Amino acid sequence: MSDLEKMLLNKKFELDAIKAPEELESKLRQALQGKHRRRQWSLSKAAAVLLVISILAYNSSTLAFYGKQLLGYEGVMDGTLLELGRLGKGQQVDKSYIFRDGMKVQLDWVMLDGNGMVIFYTIEDTTKTRNIEDQIIGVTVKAPFFNSSSSGAGKILKDEYSQKWVLTTRDVPKFFVQTIKLDLSNQLENGIWEYGEISFKLDRSEALGETIRNRINKKIDLSGRTMTIESINMSPISTVVKGEIQDIISLGLDRMKGEALMPQALEMSLYADGVLLNRLGSGMSTNINGSRFEVIFDKLPPGTKSVELVLDKISVSEKLEETYTIKEGGYIEIMGNRLDILKIERSETSTMITISTDIGTRIPGTVLIADDEEYKLVETSESTFVEFPENKFSNIRTLSFEGIGEDLKLSIRNIIYTKNYEMVVYQEALKE
């Protein structure tokens, strides 16, 4: 949109907000019927009016978008989506479904690019009797050969009966797919689920422009394991990093050797000309083919000359079979992770062990061995987080076991922990 268009659009909004006095119509009518009406419009004034009318007509979809579709979405959109929204980018849908209890889902707008779709929808209680925050409405994007995983953010409007949602998918509909469907679910007051759907034709002519797919296939050694940065896809909405952290071969070898090191999550940072981009989300999946990941960042600013990708940390789950003797005030080391035994308490039938670990370290499935008898973990108390100097944090909680004894040991069967890397894994100078 040019500066002239923006100016005229702003003036149009100002004029729309002006309310004329009730007596103005009669006064104007009398004036126009008078005998001394001699003023005539000049050619330049008439041309200016025609220009305004032409521009407003040409941008009618933009006005409709601002007048109806974007209202209330500002609080759930990042800077990129706000910018695209101001430009009127995307496809207007304007379809809805109403459940038997009066709950309504309104599909307002869709944005599409090479990294995914962004779905704008409203949930509303048309009866105006319930707080929207208490309602459970499920929305899933469906299409043939489409990965329906997504992430979303919602905002409750001031009236408490409506909520705006922006949902971002991590897949793009195949080129031959024309119809997209939203599968809807609503839990009624009697606990029964009701299902519905909204379908619409995807207008690919409204897609947001070109997506640059940069194939990298760079391998990085991580303590004997290989991470592969496969690609960085840059689109008008987002920048997506995709890769693999455990391929089918290493996964098979681990299982043959009885080992299991399963990546749970990872954190990365992306810099554009040295400026950190906002991270929008991430995902990781593990199956028989290995462990794959993707990290979603904001779009690259226009004119970006270089990008730098940093691996911050990886959370992994590792199976093991180790037994450690414990005592109050002592500590044990598990795969390089320190576990402090802060307190040991006993009741007539139970043993409570208070431990401290780094945040992100967990030991699910731990067994207490008391006087050579095994006792399973019954309960873990709510965690307490304590801050220490140099911005270090500790996670304190109490493990409860149904059993007592004097000689105590912990049998650790599994540990989930975070490995910090803070290493640059990819750099590139972009072509202008």
C-alpha cells in the first residue's frame, strides 16, 4: 500500500467517525433548493474526488479486513502478522458453525505461505451466559496428506463471551488440495462431546509470496552423535529450521546394544545480521526412522545480509540401570548430573527423600532399595525452584516411597536432563 493510499484510508476512517447533526439534512435541502446556488466544482476537484473513490473501491477488501476481520486479534498476533494484516494479506473466509449449546466457531481469515497456514478464528458464546475461559473447544486443521500438528494462542475479549484465536500449522497443503476442513469438538455441560466442521476452498492466489528453501545438510558432532541441519526455509511469515538429531541407523544401533538416548526437545537461536529473531515455536518427533526437529522463528527482516544459527541446549531421555548408596547431606552423580540428597525422613511405613537437581533434570521410575528390599516411587511433591548466584536455579522436590529401612539406595532406571551447548552450528551470507 502506497503512502497516498494509507493517507486516504486514514482520512476515510476519520470521516466515517464524524456524526452529522440531525437538523443538517433539512438545512442542506433548503440551501440546494435556493435560487442563488451558483458554485461549481472545478475539474481538479472532480478529479480528486474520483481518485479517492477509485482508491477506496480498489481497496474495499482491505477496508473489510480492517473493519471486520482484524478486530480483536491485535493481542494474539506477533509483529509480522500485524504487518501482513495491515496490508490486507490473506484470504477472507467468513464461515461459522454453531453447536447445540450456542457455542459458535467463526472462521474469519487464512494466511498461506510455503511454511504453513495461519488460521484466524473466533469462539463465541451466543447465549452470553458462560465465561468463554471455561469452555473446551477443539479445532484441528484437516486436509489430505497433511500433518495437522499446530500451535496457537488465544485472547479473551473484554465481554468475556468471546475469544480470538490465531492457529499456525507446521505443514502446507499439497499443491493439488483445494478444500481445507476444520474439525471442531465441543464438550457439553453433560460431559458429552459434540462434533462439527467448517470447510472452505483454499484460494492459492492469495498466498503471501515466495518461500526460499535453502538446502544445507550440514552435520554437527554432538558428543559422539550426529545432528544434521537439513534446511532453512524463509517465507513472508516465518523462518523454519528443519533437521535430524538421530537417524534410523543410530536409533537401530542403540536398540541392538540395549541403549536408549532419546532427544526430548531442543532450543536454538537465530540471528539476522547479529539481531536475535523471536522464536515462535518448535517441535520434535521420534519414530522408527529416527528423531526429527523443527524450530520456527519470525521472518527475516528485509535486506538481511547474514544469518547465524546457534544450538542452545538439548533435553534428552536416557535409560540406564545404576544403583547409588545415599545419605542425608550427600550427593550422587548421574550421567554428569549432580543430585543432592537434602533430607531423608521416615514415618512408620514410608520414606521421604528430598532432592535437588538442575532445572530440567528428572528421574522417573526411580526405585528405593531399603535393606535389600525394593520399593516403587509412590509420589513426587510439587517442585520448588531456588535461585543461586550467577543466575543458576535448582529444582527441589520430595520423593515418597512406601517402605522403610536403614541401608538406603536409589536405583535409577531413567534420567531426563538438559545438555547445554551454546555453539554456532551454521552461518551464511545471503545473496542480495
